[in-house]
Amino acid sequence: MVVVAKIKFINMKTNFILIATLVVIFSSCNKQKNENSKNEISSTTEVENIEALKLFQQNCYACHSVTTKSHEEIIAPPMAAVKRRYMKEYDSKEDFVKAVVAYASDPKAENALMIGAVDKFKAMPKQKFTKEDLTKIASYIYDNEIETPEWFEDHFQQNHKNGQGMGRGRNK
């Protein structure tokens, strides 16, 4: 009887060890799959981010240049100013992207959020952007720090008291 009890105990112990080992193996496989999945998502995001940056630089910086030496040399507001103004008006990424895409798709003075910029530069000329490219660009602008011309902060502080525009734009 004692021998039978020892054999059952050994079998239970063996079964427990076997089950524990299988649990560890399966959970580590699952963890590896999750890590691979996260890496794939991260790689996809990086590729999309690089693509969006290229679209942004190729399509926006021609007019919204960061290399100008002063406010007098620019032909359009710096993208940092555009981002700042749209971020002030639109709290969520979805609303921000939708507003930027809407204006860039149909850039008319009456649709402009940056009235002072339209007064100085006129409305942005209509471009042949696809909605998909504009969405990528607007998402990139929202998600990333945008390069700023060296003179921009001084200009902004001098001309936009208390972080406000010149009082001609739409405010919340």
C-alpha cells in the first residue's frame, strides 16, 4: 500500500512538473509572438513616419521654409506656426488632421484659421495633393516636433502677446 501511494505521488509530481514545463514553454512562445508583433507594428510605424516626413519635406517646406533668415523673407507661415495655431483650436489628433486636410484640400481665405497669415501671404495656392498624402502629412505634423526657423520664437513673442494671434483669427 505504501509503495502504491509513493507511485501515485511520484506520478502526480511528474504530471505537475510536466504541466508546469508546458505552461512555461507555451507562455514564452506567446511572449515571443507578442514581442514580434510589437516589433512589426513599430517597424510599420517607423516606415510610415519616414514616408510622411518625406511627403512633408517635399510638399510643404518649399513655401513653409525653415531656412529663412527672418520673417520678412518668408512666403508662407512656418509650419511650426501652423501647427501651434491648429493645436490651439483642435484638441484631438482626429480633429487636427481633419482640419488641416480640409484647408489644404480647399485653401480659400474664408476657410482659413490663420487670418493674419492670409492677410500677409494670401490663401495657400491650391495643390494637387491626394487626401491620403495630406492625411499622412497632417498626422506627421501632429505627432512630431516641427523644425522651427531660428527667428520664429522672437517674432512670435513680439507679435502675439499672451500666446494669442493678432486678434483677427477665430478663437475658441
